[in-house]
Amino acid sequence: MKKILFLAVFTMLLAACRGETENSGSGTSKNDQDKLEKVKIVLDWTPNTNHTGLYVAQGKGYFKEEGLDVDIIMPGDAGADNLVASGKAEFGISYQEGITEARIQGVPIVSVAAIIQHNTSGFASLKDKNIKTPKDFEGKTYGGWGAPLEKAVIESLMKQDHADVGKVNIINIGDTDFFTATKQNIDFTWIYYGWTGVEAELRNTPINMVWLTDYSDKLDYYTPVISTNEIMIKEKPETIRKFLRAVTKGYEFAIENPEEAANILIAAEPELDPDLVQASQKWLATKYKDDAARWGEQKLEVWENYSQWMYDNGLLEKQLDSKKAFTNEFLPES
């Protein structure tokens, strides 16, 4: 069912965009803005510090320096992966697991940069729940978004603790945030520490974390990433290079100047909590590049390890050709 829905949305969007592609050029306006190549990037969620490098590139003029007029847009109901795959947007914010699932279904999206070098997610709970290890999940209620991946990850961690996933009550809470959920009989949820964990610190809400990477190297996957589609790679490789040159400068600026970078994001998205943005930005600044030779770089072994884990846990119908799922080709040299 999931596969049919994904492909149906993809097909409809592809048909719609064919009529628009030829009319999206730069035109002949005297205005310099109209001489720039127009490009869209679709976010995965509401703006946050995972996206700061994009806003810095826009706010500091890095995109314009590359001859690009970049529109940062929200995903809407279709989602970033479908919009990128269909050509309705040139780039999107995605995740390694999403690209893996899409490519198994024949959807031609490709990761071109890792925004954060290591997985900063894990299972969070209020400290008074005393959930410190996967064994402690037994007898508790997990609130998630209804993906088969969630149970597989929980089970994988629990097996290492000789615990039984059948003793976990798993329910779908949709988009309900951690703080609301834990007031509604939810014992633990899956969070990204760089945003929700930092928010807990600001709220003086003590939490326990069970980090995925503490239990398996295969769960140290890229999340989030920047995606494009195979047609862009074939027909507009220079556009990808220009875009990533500007974005790389944006994230490098955020690494070196987290406070100023946070202010740029806040100015662009004033509805965000400025204290949370500042604190989150400081926490993430060292995580973007981490131990990689350059920002955005991806390793084949990371793609192979995680896709093998997904296959072994029954989440993929067949093996992924990892070499086609990502590329470092368009990143600027370090």
C-alpha cells in the first residue's frame, strides 16, 4: 500500500510538472533578479537549525554569487521526496532511510550532501520514567508516527538487551511533540536531540536518552541529507555544483559563527523561538561536519550498512544499489 501511494503521488506530480518545466527559465527581464536561475529547495519540516546553512546562503548572498535565485519552500502534503522526484523542485531535504525506500520503489532521487555527519537521534523519555536502556522499554508505551521502521529499530535495540519488543505498547501519535505526548500517557518517543533535546534543557525538563548509535554502527546513518533527482544530475550538473558551493559556504559559516548564523535563521523565520534557535545552533555547530574531511561528504559503507540493516529487518523488498543512492561528485573540494 505504501509503495502504491508513493508511486501514485510521484506519477501525478511528474505529469503536472511536465507542462511547467519549459516555462520556468530566467526570461529576459532587465531586472538582475530575473537573470538568476530559479531553483527550489523543499524542506522536510518546519524551518529549524538543520536548515540554517540554507538560510545563511540565502541571507549572505551566496546563492546570488552563484547565479541562483533560490526559493526555500515547505513540503506540503506531497512531501519533499515526491516533489524532488517529480521535478517540481530541484532539491529537497530528505533522509537516508527515505531515499533508500524510494530507490527500492524505483523513484529516482539521489543524496548529494549529508547535512549532519552522524545520527543525532534517539529514544527520549522523562527522567522520572527511569528508562535508561532498551530493556526498560518493556511495559512502556512508545509514541511514534506509524512507520514499520520504528518497531524494527526498537526491536533491534531490545534484542541486544535480551528484551521483548512484544511487551512494548506502540501507538501512532502523528505529529504530536515530545512534551505534549509525555503528558498524555506516552513514556518515550524518538527525537532529534539537536532540537527537542536542547529544548528540554531550556525548559529544565530532565530527560534520559537511548542513543541509536550506542547500540549499532549500522544505525549511524545520514539524517538529514540534501537530495536531487537523476534528471538534474544528467541535465543540470553545473546547477547542482553552484547550489552546493553556496550551501557549503552557508554551513561552514554556521559552523564557525553559530550565533550569527542563528540570527540569520531567526530573521528569516521570526515565528521561531530565538532562545531555542540559538541554543540548538550552538549544539549543532560541531555536528554538521564532525570528523568528515569536508562538510556534506558521505561514505559508501554508511549507505551499505544501513540498507543492509533495513533489508535484514524486512524493511526492504530487495537489496539497495548503494552506489547509485548518493554521490559526492558535486561537493566543492575541501
